[in-house]
Amino acid sequence: MKIDSGTTAWMLAATALVLLMTPGLALFYGGMTRAKSVLNMMMMSFGAMIVVTVAWVLFGHSLAFTPNPSGAIDAFVGGFEALGLQSLVETATADDGSGMPSLVFSAFQLTFAIITVALISGAIADRAKFGAWILFSFVWAAIVYFPVAHWVWGGGWLNTMGIEDFAGGTVVHINAGAAALALALVIGKRKGWRKEPMRPHNLPLVLLGAALLWFGWFGFNAGSELAVDGIAGLAFMNTQIAAAVAAGAWLVVEKLRDGHATTLGAASGAVSGLVAITPACGFVDPWAALLIGVLAGAACAYAVGLKYKLNYDDSLDVVGVHLVGGVIGAVALGFVAAYPATDEQSAGLFYGGGFGQLGLQVLGPVAVGLYSFVITYVIGKVIDKTMGFRIKEEDEVTGIDITTHAETGYDLGSVHASGVTSPNGPVTSVPAPKKVEA
């Protein structure tokens, strides 16, 4: 098939936008941790970029998006037709009529796999061994993310049934949120949790990260149409609406509940709206995007407090934002979906559809959430029992940046100190400026 240059150019741009989201997430998460953990938190996102890319090239695309020779197994995981991506180079263009090169589609989907793994890291901030995280990232991508992507987008059982997940509410956010909860339970609570203040150390960094996430999310959602058309425009606009409204809803909840509207609330609210609109952005009208944003912003503002009632330490509220927000967006489609894309899909109840689509929009999150939680818990336990998943207590108190990476995020002492040693090495004294005679 002849390459469509317009579609290909847009998809290359969308791919770059989605990839930018992972460094954006690193800034968002990094600012939310304590100063002594910022580098490790950011390194976990960059580690995911490295490891998941390797896994994707070796077998990830194949397991997610090629058919399995066994019909029964194909419902759950793909085959081995694209190992090493060589067959995608040879075919040159996708056979789905989009006109884009096969490798462009693969690169776009790779960026989704990367950020899904990176999202999980926020639940275990301050206390996970970096080597254990790298191993976990590879194994989790292989036996959780790639099969789930196949279920929903690659011709698997949920795809065949007609689930609606435009850009990854189930595949990305519910999947990562359930895994985050499981891993937080495996690793346990931070030392001093609920006894010591563990406030974000750099809120400007959080806002910068949120802004980059918001920006990149247009590629995430509008790019998932895999074309330059009206649905891509609809997804783009719905993304903006839900993010803005959810940020406002979160701030209203904060003001009524706590008396203050915070910058952290604005950033978290925007992300919750982006999460919730992700599965729905190409299926719903703008009024529904507004409704989804309001629900997500308000619900997630309350949901982040569940960890204190249920006694689990999800450090950066991955469960409260991504799991809860993803469920809201996915289930909402059973009510407000207006533009089903395939014969298996149907409109929501508000548009004359039956209860079948609503049931499927509940089944998908439940199935993916349970699968991700159980398998993640097993992976985490195996790693914990073999190489250990958690750093030593004294290293956690000292700070994981210096004990794991031999670096610190901020070395302000070297500007003023003389003859002292910083965590990054000896500090050279700074001579006083010479007095200039008049």
C-alpha cells in the first residue's frame, strides 16, 4: 500500500508527543517526592524507557499485535510473527489501510508500553531497589502489559467482544493502577509514613511535569485514531475539556474540604481528567467529556485519601488517580458513548444503546484489574524473596539518591561552603570577589 504522507507525519509527531510524556512523568513524580529521592524517582521512569524498548523490539510488538497460530491462545496473547521487528521493516506499510509505515505504528504503541510501566513507579517511591525495579519492568511488560494490549487492541477476547477503549483507559491506567496497588502491598510502607511529613519538595517541578503530560496527552489521545480526521479532532478537544474541568473540580473539592486550593491539586486534577477521558475521547460528545472531567476531578480528589483509611502506602497516589480515574472513564462509556467504531461496539444507554456495552465496560476493567493485581503481586513477591525489592532501612533514612546513585538532586552547599565534602565529592572553596578600587 502507498504511504500516506499526511497520516505518517502526524503519527510521527504523535509518537514523539507520547514519548515526551515519560520525562514529563519523571518531573511530575520527582517533584512530588522528598528532595533526597528525586533522582531515583526520575531514574525509574528513564529505566522504564530503556527496558521496555528492548522488550518491545525483541518480542513485545509480536505478543501484542500479531495473531497467535493457535486460535484458543490467540484470545489471550499474540504470536511470534514480528520478533525483532524485522517483518515490519519488510512489509513497509501497515495492512490496515491507514497508509502509515508498520514501524511507525509500532513506535507509537511502544511509547504507550513505556509510560504504563513508568506510572507504576510512583506507588513505591523512596524505597525500591533500582535493580529490582529494572527486572520488574521487563517481566511485568512481558507477562502483563503485552497480553493485556492484545486483549483490548490486538484482536484478543475483549477486542472481539467489542470493548471501547480509545486510547488506553483499561490497557494503560487501570492496568498500571492495579499493579501499583499490588506492588505497594508487596514492598510495604515507607519508614515514618503517617508519622513524618512527606510533602512534595518541589511544586514548580510538579507543575512543569503536569504541563508536559497535558501537552503530550494530545498525541496520546488524538493520535490513537491513527488518522487525520474528524474523530482525531474530537479526541483532541475532549482531551482539553476533561483536563481543564477536572482540574477545576479538584480545586473546588480542596477549597470546600480544606479551605485552600493548591497547586498540587490543580496538577493532580488535570491528570485525573486526562486519565478518565483517555478511554472515551474518540467515542463521546464534548458535553460528555465535561461530565467525565467533573466526575473524575471530584472523585479522584477524595480517592487519594483511601490509602489512609485502607492502610496502604501508595506514595504518589497512582491508585487514587489512575485506577479510579481509568474506571470512571471506562464505565462512563456504557452510558455516554455516541460514536461506536466497529460492528461489535454499540452506543451507550443515553444514546439508545442497550445494557450490553455497559456490561462490557464493567467487565473489561474488572478483568484487567484483577489480572494485573494478581500477576504483579506474584512477580513482586518472587523478586522480593530472591534479590530483595526494598532498600535497607538506613539507606531509606539517608536518602535513596545518595545510597543508590551516589548523587543528589541539589548541591546548594558548594556555592557557599569552603573546605567541606558534599555527597557528590569534595567541594572547592569559592574565592571572595576582589574589591575594586575607585
